[in-house]
Amino acid sequence: MTAYSSPPSPAYVLEEEAWWVQRWVDLLNAYRFKKRLERGRIYAREGHILSLEYKGAKVTALVQGTAEEPYTLSIWLDTFSAEDWGYVIDSLSEQAIYSAQLLAGEMPADIEAVFTANGLSLYPFSLGEVHSKCSCPDPKNPCKHIAAVYYQLGDLFREDPCVLFQLRGRSRESLLEALRQKRQVVPPTETAAAAETTEAASSPSLPVATVDLSQFWRYDEPLDADLVVIAPSETTILDTLGKLPLPPEDAPTVMAHLKALYQGSAQQAMIRALG
């Protein structure tokens, strides 16, 4: 359970500093009954939110209203199934840049396309998809207490964009761990070779060879030049990283510079290998 303190703030402002925060702000701005949200915005600005925390895939909060005791409320989204998350993780693991950005506390710019390709939507399309419940007597939903937390969630998303993943049923830690394991999976050809070695070792009719791993790459005999071919790799680290999160006006210059550096390094490596 992750808790966030919410001290009173005289100047509650949702700054447009990150696109994933702005997506949430746009969702609020698109709501029809804006007066309800405006009352909540004032509550958030005046520090009525006493606490805000996770309980599983829900956000729970205490909001001080006009009564002596604060109201308790919860907000949640429809979570994705384990199968759905499996498809998403498969897609995310194809490019290392996704893990790198999430580790850095940034939401990848094209993350929504990954979910869409798997028939999902990370962000809700409207506030109607955001479920909520408050202990106050107001029958309308959202009441001003829930609306206050809506605005506070914008700040929460700014601090940690992975909050949205948790609301969909996957914590930041479990998502990154799944990506790490996925990217460390042994290729099928190596798995098959390992299985053959194990089978051979377990068979009493076959000799078992012991390999000294410290000498595995050592070969003292002269090599036949006709049997050795040194060629550059077909893929580069730039291909593995995929599209870098750069501003459109800077991307061509930076990528050209990185490609030039890689080509120079590859040429030096080839010269050294051939020497």
C-alpha cells in the first residue's frame, strides 16, 4: 500500500508539464457538468484532501467536508486481465526503450498505441469510465469530494506516471520485473540445445563431457583464414533501442550523430579484429 500526504496548498495548479498529466486534465475538461468539478477543484486548492493512498488497484482518500468527520471515498478503473497484461508486456518487451523510460519515471509517448494494438485503452475515454464512491450524503456522482480527488490525481500522475498502470491492475514494480524477465528469456535455439545437452547428460549410454567455462573462449591452435569470416552485425544498438523520446526538431540531428558514432566504432572494431 502506497500512501501520499496531501498538505493544504494555497495555490493548487495543474501544470501542463507532461503529456500524460495533460491527458487526465483533458478528461476533466471534457466533463459536461463543470460546476461539480469546479467545487471539487476549490476543495483540492484549499487543502480538504487529508490523505490519498492505494489499496490494491483502487485509490482511497479522506476528504474533509462540512461535517466534523472527514468523508471516505474510493476511485477505480476497470482492471485488465492477466491475459491482457501478458499481451501488453509481450509488446513492450520488444523495445528496450520502454523499460528505460519507465525506470526513469517517464511515460513513453506512444504507450497508448501499444495498448490499442492489443484491443485495450490505458486511459479512460470519459469520466463515465472512472468508478467512484463517497460516504457523503450527496447522491450525485461525482460529488465535490470525489471531484477534488480527480484534480489531485493529476499531481499524482505527474509524480509517478505508473499510477495509471496500477489502476489498471499492474504495479510499476511488477510491470518492470515482467519486462526484465521477458527480455532475458533464452532464445528457442539455445533452449533446444540446452535440452539436448541435459538429455545426453542423463542418458547412461552417452559420455558426458565436462567443460571448463573459464577456458571456453580460448583456442590456441592457428586459424585457417579461409574458414574465418568477420562481418559487422546486421542490427545495431540503435535498432534495439527503437525510437528515442526526442523532440521532433532535435531527433534528426541527434540520430545522425549517434549513427556516425556507431559507424566509426564499428569500423575500429573491424580493423582491430582483422589485425
